[in-house]
Amino acid sequence: MIALLRRDLRLAVRAGGGFGLGLAFFLIVVVLVPFGVGPETELLSRIAPGILWVASLLAALLSLDRIFALDFEDGSLVLLATSPLPMEGVALIKATAHWITTGLPLTIAAPVLGFLLSLAPEAYLYLLLSLLLGTPALSMIGTFGAALTVGLRRGGLLLSLLVLPLYVPTLIFGAEAVRRGADGLDPTGALMLLGGITAGTFALLPFATAAVLRINLR
Amino acid sequence: MSIWEYANPTKFMGWTAPVMRAAFWLAALCLAVGLIWGFFFTPDDFRQGSTVKIIYLHVPAALMAINAWIMMLAASLIWVVRRHHVSALAARAAAPVGLVMTLIALFTGGIWGQPMWGTYWAWDPRLTSFLILFLFYLGYIALWEAIEDPDTAADLTSVLCMVGSVFAILSRYAVNFWNQGLHQGASLSLDKEENVADVFWIPLLVCIAGFVLLFIALVLMRTRTEIRARRMRALQARAQRA
């Protein structure tokens, strides 16, 4: 399992594009928003939690189709399926690798971009915490979506149509936690629910993902 | 003789033809009676005026939008467990009907909301969860359309339906957390003292029965079409091989 994780990470870093691209996309979306809504600091700091969450969600979406597509094309997914490692484990590792290459950098970069959007100073801690708790769920749900569309030639658009509705609860709780933090309210409830979603997806979705992969490899 | 024998495509085609016809006529009858009764022979509500009459479309459509998804979930489970092809086709057939029901509920709600709440749309939990349900239907239908092999498509969509159901319920309660409601609470529960007054309640029941029958008829019709399409494809494949 660890070997697979290291292989995926190395591929993501060396194969160009994937690793930095999500981060750059995140940056660009956040920079574009003030052009769209105007530069008033008050407005920006009010919508900052939502913008940061939606942007990180889109950035995570961007790299989803790479999770299985390359392995499917060159046949290594079939090798993984016949290896002693269960498919559930493969799904879990793939999601973890995706999180390390997109979710984690996004979480680290988010406070800097929050600064650009003049996020309220009290909210930084909760922004970090909510992204740290929430982005693994995004990766896991995304891995499920990627497994669903792995056999399709142009699955990218379909993938976003399938995955985005599934992201709704994560987004609601994540953005709500940051907003409550910014307003000086208690965000623990939202954070706990967010953690609950992440734990739930990691417990259950590997099975669904593995089932879907087996169907697609039939 | 078990109930599963009726899932044999030939038998299914046999018994659904009269059932479908009967369901269509009964639905037409119920809807005609319920809507005319509701629109012309019930008094105006004392606060809402005549706008209240849109519930004869809104409530049954919303009910069927949710029930269609539950039916799809049941059909998907049957497909996964017992692999009856008709079951998968029925799930596929129900999706567009459910999608249209969701749209009807959203639109009639908007038309009612304009004079009552002063807005066609508000980010109210119920409204929002219906919009999310609409997106789920879209994704489900799109996945069916995208995959060529029918068995793979049936497998993948049924997994999506199951996972989607969990997330739909999750979203339903998540949006409560995010915004307080504008929509009134349930007015048709069986266990409550205070329900809609009988004058509105009986035509509403007739309308709900009409929508249920209409849904059954439409799903049967679409399932029969799917079965015929599948037979046609099999015949074509055989002709090509010969």
C-alpha cells in the first residue's frame, strides 16, 4: 500500500501539470473574484469564506479525472486489480494520494489567499481547520466519481456533473464553519459535522469505489 | 409461483399492457375530478386567497419527485441483488419522469411564492434541497446516456443511485443547518391533529392519487419502450452476425 502511495505521489509530482496546476487554478479563481464583484473590502471579506471553499472545491475537481484515467489507459489498473491488494485499499490509497497532491497544498495556500480577500482575522484558524477536515472528503467523493467515469472517453464534464451535487454537504459545513468563525460565533458544530462527513466517506466510499472499478474492468 | 416471475420481460409485457391502460384512464379521471374540484369548487383561503389552489399541482408533484427517486433506489437494489433486467430498465425509465416532477414542483412553487413571499425563489432549505435533487436526477440520467454497454450502465447507475441517496438525505439536513426556512411545515402528516381543512384535503387526495397513477402509467410505458428498444438491438445484432 505504501509503495502504491509513493508511486502515485511520485507520478503526480514528476508527470508535470497535475501537482501545481490545481494550486494555480485556485489562485486564479480567487484573484478573478474581485474583478467580478468589485474591490470593496467589506464585501470581499464577507464572501471570502464561500469563495475560498468553492474555489478549493473546483481546484480539487480539476485533477479528479487523472486519478484513474492514466492507470486505466496503460493497464496498470488491471495489474492493481489482480494484485493481492484489495480494490478497496487501492481506492483508499488513490484518494489519499489525491488529497496529498491537491487538498493539502490547497489547505496550506488558503490562508495566503484569504489575506488577498481580506478575510476576518479570527477566521484564519477555522479556514485552515475546515479545509484540513473537509478536503479529504472532497478527494474521496471525487475518487468515487472518477471510478464511475473511468471507462468513458470524454468523462470530464460528466464527472463534474456527478461529483458536484455530492460535494454539497461538505461545502455547506465547510463554508459555514469559516463564516461562523469570521462572525465570532462558535463553529465547533459545523467542524464536527464536517469531520463526520470525512470519516463517513472514508469508511464507506472505498467499498462503492471498488465495486464500481470492478464493474468497469469487467 | 413467486412474484419474481412477473419480472420476466415477456410476462412483463403481457401484464403491463392492460395495467398501463387502466392506470392512464384512472389518472386522467382522478386528475380531471381533483383539479376541477380543487380549482372551481373549493373556497378561497382566508389569508392566501385563490393562490392556495396551486397546491393541487405542487404537493402531488413534489411528493412524486421524491417517491420517484425512492422507486429508482428500490429498483437499483433489486437489480444489484437479483439482476432482473426489467428492474434496471424501470429505474432508467423513472428518472426523466422524476426529473419533470421536480421541475413542476419547483415552477409551481415559484409561481405561488411570487404573490405570497414576494419572490419566485429563495434559498430556503426545502427549495434548495429540491434543486439539489434536480441535479442528482440530471447526473443519473447523464450517466445512463454516457455508457454504451447496457449492463455496465445499469450497474454503475445503480451504485450511483445508492450513493446519491445517502448524499441527497445528507444534503437535505445540511441545508437546514445553513439557512432557516421560509417554507411551511408538512401539512399532510397522518399523525398530527392539525392538517389541512377537509374541504381542501379531499380534492388534494384525489389529485395525489391521480399523480401516483400517472407516474405508474408513464414509468410502465417508458419501461415497455426500453424493453422493445433492447429487443430491437438484439435483433439487429443477430442480423449483423448472420
